[in-house]
Amino acid sequence: MRARKAVIPAAGLGTRFLPATKAQPKEMLPLVDKPAIQYVVEEAVRAGLDDILMVTGRGKRALEDHFDHAIELERQLAATGKESLLAAVQAVTNLALMHYVRQGKPLGLGHAIGCARHHVGDEPFAVLLGDDLLGEDEKLLSQMVDVCEESERTVIAVMEFGDDALSKYGVVAAEPDPDMEGVYQVTDLVEKPGKANAPSNLCIIGRYVLTPDIFDHIASTKPGRGGEIQLTDAMRAQAREKPIRAIKFDGTRYDVGLKSDYLRATVQLAVQRDDLGPGFVAFLREFMAGIDDELAG
Ligand code: G1P
């Protein structure tokens, strides 16, 4: 069976971006002129996942409003002949079939995914974490959906990072899969082990295609790192029963939960835009020349 639903956990408080996130969800922070969450939903849709469940919480109303009709705004744009803006506003509403469920208590990523059980039912599904943005040309998610369909196994995405990252990510032990080019068989998973306990430098990034038996594993997962119910721990239990697969990704990824990556993503996306790119590149050249002059003293 092929995954056709995506789950996007969006209940986090966004403390790293305070005060910007005091009165708005972090998922609504814009990159150029689209909120971060819209890039993630668009990626899911490109991979054929147009049934989307967001797991939200208090203070996340703006997410639902963003993907819903804005009748007055649309009327106003139509009446004033602003056709392209009207199209941009309506395109967001028509992107996907959106559903929402609230997590209630912040008990961890595993728990948030567990809240999707009723909606997902007995089929494989994708999970996209909103802090991870991938380049718009990347095909990672559709590859993962393909591998899950073919192998009937959970598929995760990993990247090789330096030692500093080993306390920030789930880390896996894995061996190349003899039957599938570019695919790994995962033999162990540990949540944020740190350098001393890490089985490798292969870190889990925020894209998963999970088989539905994960829900039983989540239900029996005890609080782990940080006192939270960790998805990594549930997948570890799952892997013991049914080996899971990993795809190693080496394309463009931003962790927009980090201010430095958020800024990089903003600059790169602006440069790629036909309407803004040329003028912005000219500005960047001048700006960098100024910095170089300053450094040369
Ligand atoms: C979560 C997962 C972790 C994964 C990471 C990817 O951590 O628990 O295993 O490596 O996402 O971004 P978080 O960033 O929510 O702390």
C-alpha cells in the first residue's frame, strides 16, 4: 500500500524565536512571503500526499486560518482587480485536504504522532517536521514513499553530521541494503545520544514514512529523553520486530528552528525568486563588498 496521508506535528511553543513567537505560531514565520509551514505542506503535496493532518495545540489558530478561505480578503482582492494576489491566496486553500487535531499535553513527538492514529487508520503515512525545510527540487519524500511501498517497512531519512550534532538528533546504526541501491537497513536507533553513546554519525532528519504498526509501539513507549514519549524509541521497538529502512540524504536542508539556518534559507529562497532574485543579488554583492572593505580596514 502507498502512503497518501501526511502528519505534521505543529504543537511546539517556538521558544527559540521569542519574542517573535509570543503571539503567533513559529510555523507562521515567513520565509520571503510564505510562512514556513506552507513550504512543508507544498512538499507533502508534491510527493502525492494531499491529505494532511496537523497536530496543533493552544495558540495555533493562525495555522487553520492560513489554509482556509479568507472570504472578505478574497472579495476585496477581486473587487480591486488584484488577480495574482487573489490566486496566491486561493492556492493555499486548494493545496490539500487539511485536518487538525490537538495534542492537549506536550508529551513529546511520539505522543504527537500517536494523536494521528484515528485519522491515519491502518495505512502507511508520512511525517514531516516543520523545522526541517528541504530544497524545493528535492525528491526525498517521494523516494521514501516508494521505498515504503516496495518494502512495506518504515523508512526514515538520515544525514551524516559532525559530532556536535549527536546530542541534537536521533542517531542510527545502519548498513547498506544489499537489495536496494542507496538504501540502508537500520539496526538501532538512539534519541540524542551524544558523541559518547552514538552508534554512528547518521542523524535522523524530519521526514518519516511510517507503517501503521508504529501506533502500537508508540502506545507502549515509556517517557524517554527529556521525560517525553520519543518517536525514536517507538521506532526502535518497531525495528526489533521488522527492520526499518533509511535513505541517506545529501541535498539541501535547512533547520529553520535555528536562527542561522532561518536566515540562510531566507536569503537562498529570495535569490531563487524571479521577481526578487536579480535585485537582491545586486544588493548582496554590494553589501559583501562593503564588508570585505571593512575587514581589509
Ligand atoms: C526530533 C526527533 C529527532 C530528530 C529531529 C530531526 O527532535 O526527536 O530524533 O533527529 O527531530 O529534526 P527535535 O528537533 O524535535 O528535538
